[in-house]
Amino acid sequence: MSLEYEQHFRVNARRRAMDLLARREHTRQELFLKLRTRLCADGPAASAQSDNDNESLITLTNAESLLDQVLDKLEADGLLSDARFVESFLNSRKHKGYGPLYIRHQLRIKNVDDEGLAAVSDVEEAQWLDALQTLIKKRLSAGEFPQRGSKDYLKLQRFVLSRGYSVAQWGEVERRVSQ
């Protein structure tokens, strides 16, 4: 692989990475997978050939190595940050009415490290309870909290638990709302 082509690949990868980061924050792994898919499947990496017939197309291993270098540079420049992604993701999901269990699960799926998962635990319990109370008030069209054991009560409880709130949080907000 020629040095000229490596430089072209790095520039193209950085440009595409910055385009993706301009839309939203990404984890390093997410960005790596997106770039690998875009640049190695249909980009110049798949079709570039050197003038010398003995040299082959860029290999996936070489492309991944170059992508790692590009991502290292983006992290060094402060453009790529897993901590910033976690903060953004946490705030986004919390404002959409999702609870800590759901958010933690989604972050695990995105292979966020334990330090990132700890950010979910750092949010005060009172904030989660306030968010849940707001969610329940929005969900209740009549404004009345349903009777315990009724069909509507069980439906609301399933909804809250599916949103990633714990049974303890549900019980606390139930006491708050029904008073």
C-alpha cells in the first residue's frame, strides 16, 4: 500500500468521522464500526489499486490499523470522547422518560466501560423519582391515579417497569402521586 494512498485514506476517514460526530456524539467503537463499514465496503479502500501489480488492495487489517490511528488523533484533539457520549446519551434518554435500568442496559449494549456506567448511578435518586413522576402524570390522561390492582394500574405499572424504573422507584412515586 502506498504512502500516498494511506494519507488519502486517513484524510477521508477523518472527514467522515467528523461528519458523523457533527450529528451526534459516538462511542469510539460505534464510530470505528461505522467508518469501517463505509470506507472498507464501498469506498476507495475496496477499489484502489496501486500501479504495481504485486501490491494488492488495502487489507481489512491495514484499514483497521489506519482507522485506529485516526480515532486516536480525534481523541487527542478532543473531538471524540466516550465520557461526552455517555453524558449526552444519559440526558437524552432521561428526558425521553427512560429510567436508570434501561439506560444502563443500552450503554452496556454499546460496550461502554464501567466508568461510563457509573455516570448513571451518579444521578441522584430524587432526579429519577421526579422524572418518573412527570412521566406518570403525562401518561395519565384523566389525571387520577388508578386503583391498586385494577387493569389500568397494572398497565401503568408494566409501562413504568418497561421504561427501566425499579419496583422501589415505582412504589415511591405511587405513594407521592396517590396522596
